[in-house]
Amino acid sequence: MLRPYYKPGNKSDRSLYKIGYVTKLLGITSRTLRYYDQAGILPHVKRSDGGIRLFDDEDIAIIKEVRRLQSENGLSLEEIKEKLYGKKTAGNSDICVLTDSTATLPIAVDGSEKLPIEIIPLKIILGDKTYHDGVDISLKEIWEKSKEQNVRPTTSPPTEEDFLSKYTALAKKGYKTVYSIHISSTLSKTVEVARSAAAKMTELDVQVIDSKSTGAGLGLFCMQVGEQIVAGSTKKEISLYIAKQVPMIYMMVMVDSLRHLVTGGKLAAPASTQVASEANLLLKLFSFKPVFEMKNGTGSIDIIECSKDKRRATELMVESLNDEVSRRGGYINRIMVLYNYLYGEAVEAINKIKNDYPNVPIFLQEDTGLLSIYVGPETIAISIA
């Protein structure tokens, strides 16, 4: 029986297949499959950390279409490539990414060219005042004011008018296509508002993408799409890349307490009609350090364990990261460790990760997005994409 290399079940609907699986499934030789990859017919084949090719369902669908076009239309591979992805141009100066301020974008460490990524801020509500994130208030100031005023910060998505204004400004800059990539729709209505505004744009092609993630996961993803733009990929290639990568975004978060998730409505507290013992149990659970994950390609949040202390919770995150990489056949593009206040624990985690993945780009950054607004301060997040 043919079996995929990576079939993570309830973690994702994404399957990755080794070359032997694909050749048997499609009745082609491994030499032909490698040639398709080298010729650019399969533009985004994944590789494990050890360099092993890993194919997904989109790759298999493309190969089937290539074989059909060869047999029925007699097209050459170059003709097929242009038919599938369009004709490459000298550059993509008229394409950009728009994301929101929940994204934590990796700080460039190699002096590379600035990626075409623009930011639209969410609104921060503190008591009776509203701020624009990153414009008239920083994340540090949010938590300082929250403590001073004894109020919990909440967020509000950009309005439709905000999006229309931003899209119009991008069109005036000369952009013709915008990939509007935003925080998971399970956490915010930002995607919904963006789609409403995009439908009213006539001078700009706006592709609204639900990242099913936030924070470092969203930031890494936007970085990857920006790199595809700079590399001169066609719009069809970029759209294919997005479809292939969204289900691969994986994020774990450790927070100091469940309290913020419950009071913020992201997890359900016991109803008032339930027995008092259940409420008391919840209060006891607030003292534990929960580790939860955003499931690949779903945006849903699952608590995987509650630890008694931050050290054990951090160790669990590193273990879970290794399990996830193993499940995906060793495929890992980048890693980001994000922290809010917990710098020491974050450094400890990243040192362990570097030992396991010395060849993978790893970013250690303080939270510049709004992840902690949703889950609470004192946070560590580990994301891979």
C-alpha cells in the first residue's frame, strides 16, 4: 500500500510525500520527477533539512496536468510552464504584500533588500481611549497603561474605510496587485473587513488571504511571500506558493496564565449555572503555564499541556517543535522565537533549537505584533513556516 511520508492527521490536512511514493502513484520515473523539478515545472517543491525532496498534493495535481498537456496537446515543457504560470517579467515592482500590525516581521540580519511589505494598524482600545497600534502607541506602552489603569486591552480591526484608504494609497504608488495577508479569522474580523473593502476596489487587484495564524507565524509567512515577489515569481506562482504554505504555518505559545484567554473570550469559562467547584477548578488552573498551538491551516487554538512552571513549559515547546518537524519529514524553512518579557526563557529555548537545527535560519525577537493582546503578557511563541 502506498503511504505518504507525512500525514499528520488532526494537526493538518497537509500531506508531504517522498519521491518513491509519487513515482509509484503516477507511474513515472524518479528521473522524470527530478527533471520536472529542475526545469521549474514544480516551482515550490519542499525539501527536508537533509535535502530530501518532499512533494504535496498540489505538486501531484500539477504533474498530472503536465502529463495530460504532453499527451493530448503535444506541448513542450517550456510551453507548459508558460501555460501554467504565465510569462516571467524583469521584475515585480507592481506587486506587494499588505499585512496588519499583529504580524511580527523578522528583522533582517543579512542586509538583504527591503521586502515589499506594508502594514495596516489594528486599533487598541484601553478604557475609553482608542489608539492605532505602532503609530501612536507601542506594545510596551499598551501593557504599561493597562497596568496603570487596571483595564484589559482589546483590539478592533481596521475599518473598511481604513482598508480602502490604504489600498488606494498603494495603487497611487504604482502597485497593481496586492496580497492582503492577515491575522486568522478565528481571532479577528480583519480578513472579513479586508474582503469587503477589496470588493470595492477597481484600480487594484487585491487578493485577501486568511493566514490562519498571527504573530511570528504571520510575519514569517509574509516574509516568504515578499521574497517570492522579489525573486520575480509570476502571480500564478505566488498564488500557488500561498496555497501550499498556509497549511504549513505552525505556532506554539506559552503564556503565564490562562486568565487572559478566558477573560478575553478566547476560551470558555464555566457558565454561571455550573457548579461552584468547576469555577474553583478554573481558578486553580490559572496558576499553571499553558502551552497551546495554532493548528496548521485551521487557525484554531488547542491547549496541549499546562505546566507548573515556565521552564518545563519551554522544554515542552522545544519537544513539540521537534515532533512537528519529524512529522513533516524534516521540512523546515525558518524558525522564529518570539517573547514578551520572558527574554531569559526565550534565549534558553533558542539555544536548544540551534543545536537541533544548525542550518535553519532562526530569529529571536521581542514581540512587535499584538500576540500578547490575545493571550496575555509574559509570552513565548515558537513559529515555523
